[in-house]
Amino acid sequence: MRAKLTFPLIVAFAAAFAAQVEGMMVTRWASDRSTACSASSPTGACELNGVVSFLAGTFFAVETLAATLTALVLYRNRKRFSAAVTATALVVALAVEHAWLLTYAH
């Protein structure tokens, strides 16, 4: 049983790590473009951005981990349609979240 889950776990954790880093970078970039971080704002106005970007990256990582692991296990159990639905839902959720971050930055 352990050998059957090794590959899905490795892939899911690698995807989660990539989502964590990418989520932090996108959130940090979006928050740096907001008006709260302009040159005329107070010094401490952007201090929270590091915490927020870490939390957003963690949220991206957790949902990516869960969806990737679920899709891989479903695929392995020959439930290909369910695996495709899970993967599609992950892509749509990440696209909506990124679109929201990018519109927030303006």
C-alpha cells in the first residue's frame, strides 16, 4: 500500500511546494503594486504584505496538495473522469484567485 502512494505523494508535495512559492511571489508582487505601498505612504504600510503573501501562498499550496493528490489517486483507481474534474476544478480555482490578485493590484 505504501509503495502505491509514494509516487502520488511525491508529485502532490512537489506541486504544493511550487504553488507555495508561486503564490507568495504573485501575492507579494500584487501587494507591492497597490496604493498602500506608494512612496508617499507611511513606513509601516507594507509590513503586513509579507505575512499576507505567506498566508496566500500557503492557501494555494494546501488546495494544490489536496486536489493533486485526490486527482492522482482517482486516476490510479481508474476513475479518469473524476480525476479530470478534480484537476479542472483546481485550475479554475487557481485562475480565479490569480485574477482576483491581479485586479486587486490596480
